[in-house]
Amino acid sequence: MTAWDPALLAAPPLLGGDDRLPPEHKLFVLRTLPMGEIRAIGFDMDHTLARYRAPEIDELAFKKAARFLVRDRGYSPWLLEIAYDAAFAVRGLVLDGLRGNLLKLNRERQVVRACHGTRVMTRPEVDAIYGRRRLSTSAKGFRNIDTLFEIPESHLFARLVDGFDRGLLKADNYLQLFHDVRWAVDTAHRNGEMKAEILEHRQFFIPQDPQLALALDRLKREGKKLFLLTNSEWSYTAGVLGHLLDGQDEARPRWTDYFDLVVVSSRKPAFFLDTPEPVPIEGWPRCFTGGHAAWLEAQLGAEGEQVLYVGDHIYGDVLRSKKNASWRTMLLVPELEHELKLLEARAQDMRDLLRLETVRRRTLRRASVLMDQWKRNRVRRHVLGPRLSNEAAVALDHEAAHLAASAEALQRRAELQSLELTSLTKAVEAAFNPTWGPMFRDRDEPTRFADQLQQFACAYTGRVANLYMYDPRATLYAPLPTLPHERLVGRVNG
């Protein structure tokens, strides 16, 4: 146990002179959260309470999975020479195992970007395969990349597709590669080797955050019952949380002192669907293996919307707890801090994009009105032709020529504005990721990941420690929902 340092109880220096929280320390609320009504708050462990060092943890999983494929499935040693590319994939993508593709979907589940292996596909190629129809990602051969643990899987699959296409690997088809990668990555996480290496080098792979203990302690002191709900087994959980929390607070010397209930090997999302009996862990009161949501609620004396659960998995943590247990939910998005920094750095570019798009739409609207006036002019010239004086006919023709020239000039201006807009958009999106752009958006559309976040999470943030800066009894308000016409109030719209 590390020596206790009273300085750790000091409030973190997050506020500036204007008492505003930096964006990376904020909770972003999507549905109003009356924290005073919350009786119990639960946490996932991996990538939630424990923030792993990336990309080092991803490279470890990538290398171990590649070794399993070579050693146990007979893949070419060529795989062991591949360097892990941390920038290749992002969370929220979809693997198409039938075709060897990696996809980015918008909120309508249409493919907006794609790679075949690591090669970026053109728009005509994407349209030829997927069209503009809604994609069912629950169909055979698809896999949603919803957690940070699955990022290395995406890159490994892409590199296998490259090798297969070049004749460097023997396989029946892309689907076999897909299943073999799934097996290798699962094995890397489940056979104990990877977890043993992480625990052996926990100081490197799992950075400590003293503010984590502060946040948990504040919630406890305000009367919240805290619980841990993780799919990790007991030995690994104890090793990770002991490293993060033991000795951080003299009043809570052991990590278990922060929790009223600990559930390991929970099998989420099945934890919210099935009802197996929990098994007590010998020698550790209030610690169990397995169990189910109704049992957990009975143990804590809280149910439904009296429970807030914090996790990083959009499906296993947020969607299932929301749909099946009616819990309130908070999604942990560790990548959020990086995206916020990029948004801040690109703030002027973002304003320029908005200005350019506004101007382009106004230009097209004006051009459209002028073209309609030209058409009306030509109809009038045709209908009234025999009855028009020579002077009137000349005047109409002169007006038509002026309208056509003006409309054409506006169309050319709009095309130039579109080119400028496209160039700036590409530069901004490449700053987030050269291949996939931002995680939450593609051009002017929310992504599938952003849409799921908005549907199922009550709030989201970058780290659990951010809870410290919010009153556990206060109501956290979501932005007031508005219709498009209501947003016009207080500003001039062209």
C-alpha cells in the first residue's frame, strides 16, 4: 500500500479566475439528470474507472493477437512484421467481414466512408456495394466497433485483408479472416497472458489519477451508494483497482472501501437479460461473481431511474442498462478530450465552415429565384408573343438575358464556394483522423455512434474524475430542445 498523502484530498486546480470549467472536465448532459433522486451510482472498470495508456495498450493486444494467428492458426510470419497503426481506426466504425471492408455510418445507417483493407474506397465504389440504403449491422458478418478494446481488431482485420488480396495469406474468404481475428483478439484478452503483462507493468499501462478517489469519495459522503459492475474477473479487478485506489485516502485504505457492492465477471450485456444466482467471493464482504440487475437493485435499495450507471460500452453498458433496467446512463468517452482540443484548435476553421456554408446556401437560393423569374419571363414571352409590341418584346428579351446572366454568375459563385468549402472541410476532418474524420460527425451529419449516444445516454464525459466538480445533489440540466424556427430568435438570418 502506498503512503497516504494529505495533499491528495485537496480540490483539483480545475477552475480559472472566471470559475468556468475547462471543456475536458465537463459533463455533457443530454437528458436532465436530477442527481438528488439518484440513490446508487455504478461504474464499469475497463476504460471507465481504469484509463489505459493508448496506443500502447492497443499495440499490446494487436501484437498478441497476431502471434496467436501465426502460432495456432498457421498464418504467415509476415504478420509479425506489421507495425501497429494507432491512427488507422476509430470507435464507432463497423466491420463488414463478408467483403473485407471497414465502414463509417451516418445516423441513418448509410455508409459515408469505407476502406477495403487499409485502402480508402472511392464514393462510386461505396455506392456500387452499399448504395444509399440503410445498412443492418446485426446481419451476418458485421461487427460494431463500439469499445476501445476493439480498435486493434479493426487494424488487424484490415491488414489481413491486404495480405489476402496480395496473396500473402491463405484463407477461403474474408469471412474466415474475420472469424480468425475475432478468435485471436478474444483469446488475447481471455487467456490471461495480456492481463498478466498489464498487471506486471501496471504503473506504465494504467496511469493513476488522484482525482478519481476524490470523485468517488465525494459521492459516498453525499449518501450515494456506489457499486462496481465489470466483466473482468476478480483477480484482475483487484489488481487494477488496488493500483488506482489503495492508499489514496486515509479513511478508505482499500479500494473496496469505496463501494457498497462489487460485482465481477458480470457477463454484460447478459447481466441485464438473464437471472443467474450471484456467487459470494470468499473473504470479501459485499463482493460477488455474476448475478443480475434485479438482484443488484435489491441489494442497493434502488431501482430503475434511481440508479445511474457509468460505462464506456454503448451497447453492453448504456443501451442494455437503459432498455432493460431503466437505469439512467452516462457514457465514458476517453477520446472526447482529444476531440475537444482539436475543436478548440480549429475553432476559426469551424466558424469559417459555417460562414461558407451559409453564404453558399444563400447564393444558391438567390440563383434559384432568378432562374424561376427567367422561366416566368420566357412563359410570358411565349404566351403574349403575338400581342406584344416590338418594344415590349425587346424589353422582355433584355430582361431574360439579364436574369440568365445573373443566375449563371451566381451558380459559378456557388461552385467556387463549394470548392472552397470542400477543401476546408477535408483539412478540418483530416486533423481528427486522415481516413475517418471526427468520431461524432461526418461533414454536416451526426454519425451512427453520435446517434446512439444521443438515444441512450443521459450524459457523457471524458473521465470519471469529472464528477468531482458537480454537486451530487444538484440537477444537471440538458440544453433546452428547440425547433429550427425557434433558433432564429435573437439572430439575423439571411
